[in-house]
Amino acid sequence: MELKDKILEVIGGEHVAAVATVSEGEPKVRFMALVGNDDLSLTGATMKSSRKVQQIREKPVVAISIWSGKNYS
């Protein structure tokens, strides 16, 4: 299995993900619905006036955590 296929196993399709931005030197985390696309991009929707958009514009550094939904043993 290629690396891209392994990544798509985790990010492919619809997910609820933790999205972290930075504001005033502190992390700000919130959950968002994201869709993982075949080109390995992530798509989500939010209001342009949201704080997360303002934070990303001010400091375009974002961390995203997605769980594949699979059980680990």
C-alpha cells in the first residue's frame, strides 16, 4: 500500500477534527467538521467572521488532529 493510500485511510471522507490556532501566544482549539479529499487536502466550512478565520489570517499556523475512527489494540 502506498503512503497516499495510508494517509487517505485516516483523513479520507467526513470527520470531526480538533483544529488548533494561535492567538496572543496561546493555543485555541475547537472541533470542526472536515472532509478529507483524494488530493490529501482538507475542506471545512466556517463563517468568515469567526475568530478562527481571524486567527489564521493573523498567524497562518494551524494544527489538526483527526482520528480515523478505528480501534487500536
